[in-house]
Amino acid sequence: MAMDPNRLLVLRAVARTGGVKPAARALHLTPSGVSQHLSKLEAEAGVALVDRTRRGGGRSLVLTPAGRALADQAEQLAAALASAQRRVDLYKEQQGGTVRIGGYASVLNQVVAHTVVSLALTDADVDPRIFEVDEEEGLRQLAKGELDLLISERPQPDDPPRPRTLVETDLMRDPFRIVVPASWSADVGADDILGGPWVLSSGHSPSRQALERVATAHGVSLDVRHTAVQSGTMLALIAAGLGAGIIPQLTLTHLEHGQVRVHPGPLDPGSRTITVLHHRDRLQAAPERALVELRRQASTEEQVIHAGSPSTESS
């Protein structure tokens, strides 16, 4: 018969305190309960554990050699259980904590904001903190351990490679939209839009690269009249009728963009892949839980985006 480890711990208490009554006080049991545990342990072990010839008269309880041997084993059992409890407590402590998430505005406002709200309801011990940073600064902070997770975009073929110390996980596809002034005719064709004036980002952004590839495929040279750094500025210029533009759907979702509409024609500039970066050797439990929720929220957002059509996303 297998011995109950709990009864071994009762035997340990008896050996340590020298009697049934003090052991009962230490274990918050009744003396009869301690005696029953000892009797059952003896039955399980098949050997006497208490020297009953030397009981009574106020003398301390004496264990047999087998009882002393088992009590020694119970000491090892108690130490192992205490060690296991310490490891569990440490794990519980590591489950929570602050998670520092960096990235750019459109994804922070949509996917990351929803993630923070969801974690507050389901994982209250995880404390997300949001930091709006550009790509260069975000990579620097991630390398120095000042960020745990960084929202980014999958690099273009001619972009510098990511450091090998980073792990990049895809979150979602964010389609590029051709946006035109609401004052333009709904019948304007793809060739007319490509050949007309454009309001584009001033840098070599993924959206601009995507549009340039479309123009090259159509044999058209883009007429870039105006450039902007901020998407809000670009939308204002498009709304004023100064040209068409190309903007990711998430950016359109979180910015006010009256007096513009998404062109429903056949031009398909593709999409960008939004990713999340973390240091290969620094992903603790709390950032990992935040990453799981980020992926869930991004998947939901992507389903919403692709369930709609460009023609229904205008203002």
C-alpha cells in the first residue's frame, strides 16, 4: 500500500515536537486526528512507527527505528514541497508586471489600445504602458531594454536587415487605399488617377513604394505635387482637392478624413505587414501574455478590415 505523503508530514511534526498533542497544535488538528494519521501510516508502511511500550506517564512519544527513518524522509519531503512552493510563487510574481509597448500612432490607437483594455479585464496583473516612437528610436530602445515589444512593419527587400537578436512576429495585413478628394468625379478612371496630381509622404515609405510599383506596371510616371510627413496633413491636402494619395487602412480608420473617399477602382497597391518585435532572450511572462493578446486583437481588426470594401470606407 502506498504511503500518504500528508501522513508522513504528520509523522515529521510528531518527531519534531515530541508528542501527539504538541504536533496537533502545530498542525491545527485534534490529538485524535494526529493519532489516526499515525495509525493509518503504520498500516500503509506495514511496520510499527511508534514505540508504544514507552508511552504514558507524561513521557515524550518515542519513535521506532523505522519511525525515525521515515521521519527523516519526511524532512526531505517537506524541503522539496517548500522548494516547489517557492518556485510557484516566483512564477506567479513573474506572470505580472509592466509591459512597455512602442510603435506608431495608427496601430497604437487601434490594435494596441484594444489590447490594453482587454488585458485590464482578463489579466489585471499585466500593466501595459504605451510609447509612441518612430522606427529608429523604437529599435534603439528595444536593444537597450527600454521597450519589451515594438510594433513595426515587415521590412522591404532593400531595407537593412533586422538584428539577429530580435524576433519578428507577423500581426496583420493592413491594405493600402487610394484616396481621392470627394469633389472628384466618381467616374474618374485608374489611368487618370495615376497620371493626375499626387499628395504623397515625403519619405520613402512602404505605401509610396507600393504606389510607384503600380505606376511602373502601368507605364506611368507619377506627378507628385505635394508631400507631407504626417498622415493628417496628407489627408487635409487631399480633401482640399490638391491630388490623390495612398494611405494604409488603419491610418484612415483612426483619423478624421472628411471630404475624401477611397477610390473603388481596379488599382490595387497591396498592403503592408504589421509585425511586433521583441528581444530573443528577454521575453518574460507578462510581455508574452501581452503578445498573445496583441495577436488576437490584430486578427480581429484584420477580419473587420477585409470584411468591408473600399467603396464603403469613404466619408
